[in-house]
Amino acid sequence: MTSAFSTRIIRTLTVPLDAESFPGGLPSFLVRDDVLCWSRREAGLVGFGEVARFTATGPERFLEADIWWRHLVLEAQTEDTVEWPGTGPVAFGSFAFSKASAHESRLIVPEIVVGLRDGKAWLTQLTFDDVDLTEAGARAALDRWLGSSAGAGALAGALAGSAADGTTSEPSLAGNGTAGGPAAEAGRAVVRPLPLAAGATLHTGSLSEEAWMAAVAAGVEEIRAGALEKLVLARDIVATLPTGVNAAQVLRELAARYRECWTYGVDGLVGATPEMLIQVEGRTAQARVLAGTLDRRDADGMAGSPLEFAERVLAGSEKQRHEHDIAIQSLTTQLAPFSEAMNAHSEPFILELPNVWHLASDVKAELTEVEGHVPTCLALINALHPTAAVCGTPTTVAGALIRKLEHLDRGPYAGPVGWLDAAGNGEWGIALRGAVIESAETVRLYAGCGVVEGSVPEAELAETWAKFRPMLESLGINS
């Protein structure tokens, strides 16, 4: 299904903003529950409003979305004085994990986009209407979405809202990057204790804990029988908050606390993923692959520093290394036909997050022309998804077993989420550490684990609770 606007010409205006005018960074704009969001550290994109939407289901959802987007931007009238990845026409997207899912995958074109990256900031207005696009008009439109009559007032109000709930993103000297990884220099967000959500309750999702552990055991037996090498099983829980779900606050909390993750918000899907499926800028593609997890609470009372504990237990585990090797081989094999050169870490590094440690590897590839053109990020997603990190291997066997054992439709969980522009640039993470806001008071949370021959059901269950923690914390629920 395509938007009624698909046969009309989209027009966009991008103008620079003063990045120093909002020291809170992009999270200071997270003041609406319906905001579209993609943010890491203090940079990224946020969108307000909606001028067009594409939806699809089934195995061709990525390619159908790709065709729709390329048709939309082909004749776009674009005025762009910034010319940076994420300027001009932009769409935010979320795709269902499974080709068999009833959940609609979607691309959403917002009315207003604010971007911040590498010290540059910009504002884009998008429309199908025959009106003059001016810088003053774009700023006024942003003000309307932020609920203020003056630009400075809107920004001040956004900043005040961020400070009021204690989610300032001012870094301290304490590190929260990747040990041995590219982000080792990153600072830790300074955050205040979260208020508890009054009367919040948690409910069993599609399977009880006992039934889910039985599913893990069944998966291990299939692996031992030689049917497959790895299986990823997910489970869901439902949180009810009588005081209501504040999506903007959830996003601000995630952005402040999980700065090494990509905080996302698309149409009620919210979360902070540590895993980049594919990032495309020009002809360069990058990915971050995770497999292998250790709860940081397991280090309590152990000898040595927490990081030494993580290196000893995580990097030294044959089971965890095997799971990681499967995931990295899956991605590089699928990406190879689109690449003329590729490099990946020879050894995984420890990614340090507030709740867990992961084994992580970064992959970088120079894209080659396929049938006369560089592949788009949606074409790459079509080839890469689902990876072994979120499905298993072989993919076909793992996918069938997931449908048999999980007893749930994952919807957008573990599917691609992110954004793309008209130039072919985009960032698409895997929708992990997230939830779907199902009503004003109800949120469905998802978490999954990689199952290999050495997996123990009780340990995998404990891992899911560690992975639920970011969302539970951001909702004000003890975990």
C-alpha cells in the first residue's frame, strides 16, 4: 500500500541551524510522544509530523519500499544548503522481523526533520503543497511542533524539559565506551535516579518462563541432532502503567543512559539498540555485529576489575566465541557480493553497556556496482536480514523453528529500524532492547538469546531479563 501522495512531487528545503544553540544535543528535541527518532550520543535525526507513508507485508517488503522511495525522490524538488548525510528528503522506517508477520512494515516521511552530526545542525521542511518554502517558514513549522511561538523559546522549552526529568546528557570523565573498540573514548551520561512508575505491573507474554525454557531446551536438542548450528529465541512481557506511558520520556532516558546505542522511535516502536545492521554513506557500508552476552551484575563480588571479569568470562568462553563467529560469518558472507573490499576485526572487542557486556565486531565494506549502480541501503537490508545474530543459521531452518517454538509474532522486534535519504545514505539498526507501545497504558517488551549446543535454559532466561532492563528502567519499573 502506498501513500496517496506517491504520484505528486515532494519538495524540501534544508537550512543550517546553530548547533551551539542546543547544548543538550538532539535529545533536547524529544518532547513529543509521536516524535520520530534516531539518536546516538547527542547526534542523529528527529522528525515531526507526517506527509507520506508506505506500508507493506510479506517477503518483498524491503524491495517494495525501496521502489516506492526511489520513485518518490526521483523528481523531488530539493533546496539544500547543507548537503550532509540526512539532509534533503528523509524517511524513517521500521520493518517486521518475519516475512510471515501480519505486522505492517513502514516508511514515514515527516513534515519537519532536525539533524545534528559532527558539529553541523540543520532543519528540513518537506511538503507536497504548492507553497513557498522559506527558512522563516521552516523555523515557524518547527516551533508549531515544539509548541512554542518563538524559535528560541521552543529550544529553551525542550532543554528545560530534558533537564527537569534528570536526563541531562552532559558527559563526565567516567568511560562508557567500548573496551578495545572504536568508541573507547566516549563519556558516560550523567543521569539521576529514575522515579518508579506508580502501580506498574508486569505480565506474562506469549509464553510463561517455564514454557520458554522448554522451548530453549527443544532448540538445543535440534542443534545437537544436527538440524542447525544456532537458533535465536525471543520472548515477550507486557508492562501496564496506570499513570500512562510517556514515550518522549522513555526516549530521553534511553538516549541519556545508553549513549553507545542507537535510540530509535518509529510509530510506537521505541528502544536503544547496540547493533547496527547496515550504515551506508556514499559507497562505504559499515555494520556492528553482536553475539555473546554477559550480565554486568554477574561481576559483583568477583576478583579483579569488572572489565577483566568480562574479558575472562565472555571472551574466554568457547560457547560465546562460537556464537559470535557464526554471527560475523553470516553478515560478511551476505555482504560480500555487494562489496569490492571488506575488512572486519580479527578479534571481537568487549562492548560495555550499562546493563551487559557484549562480544562485538565492526565490519567495513566498500560497495561495488551491481547491475550498473551502487546498491541502496534497502537493497542491502533485503540481502542481509535476518542475520544469524537475530535468527540463527541456517536461516531457513532457524526461521521455521522460531515460528514453531516462540508462539509469538515478533512484529518489528529484531527487524530493521532507521532512516534513509535521497542520496542513498542511511542507518539501519536491528530493533533490539525495545518495546511496542500498544496503548496509552500498555507496553510489550521483547528480548532474545542466541541458542547453541552449550546453551542452558536457565542461563538464557536470566539473559533475557538483563536485556529487558534498559526498557524497564526507562519505564520506571524495578528490574
